[in-house]
Amino acid sequence: MSNSNFDFNPALPKPIAFKIQEGQYGNQLRLFIPTESLTHLYEHMQNLVNTKSTSGKVFLGKDKGTVETDGIYINAKALKSEFGDDIYGQINPQKIENAPSSNELPF
């Protein structure tokens, strides 16, 4: 599909801004979520759980190590700042149309 035929319908009224920057404890991820996007983000994440759940790994600390679990991925394009080593971008996912609600799922 060509990009000119793609009709983007954002899941959020305003995108989430992120920045990865050097902080007190090394590289830190900072998210800014507009308050008017919070309930839309929750709805989108629930729709991802209901339609695109997959397995992945999470790190639980030195004592417990890495474990595999079910979850969702949220992807974003990251850009490198021209004025330093910071990395930044926005998260505004495509809305999932006609996703089943949690009440409609068979489990």
C-alpha cells in the first residue's frame, strides 16, 4: 500500500512526546502524556491487548533475571537531537477500529 492511500486515524487526540536523555542514573526515558490523551491511551492499550498480544521478555532485576510473559509492544520512531546526544520523538498510534471489548472475549 502506498503512503498516499493510507488514511491515518490517530488513537490519541494529542501525541505522547518522549525523550531519552542523560540523567542522574544514566540514560533515562521521559514521557509526556497530555491529560486529554490519557483515557484514549488506556482504551488503545486495551485494544492492543485484545487484538495484538504477543510474548516478550522483561527484566525483573539481578535476583530474578529475565522472564517471558505476554504483553504488547508500542513502537515509535526516534530522532537524534542536532544539539546533543538526546533522542526524542512522538507516539501517536493508529486507532484500532472495531476491536472487541474485554467483555466480549471468551476467557
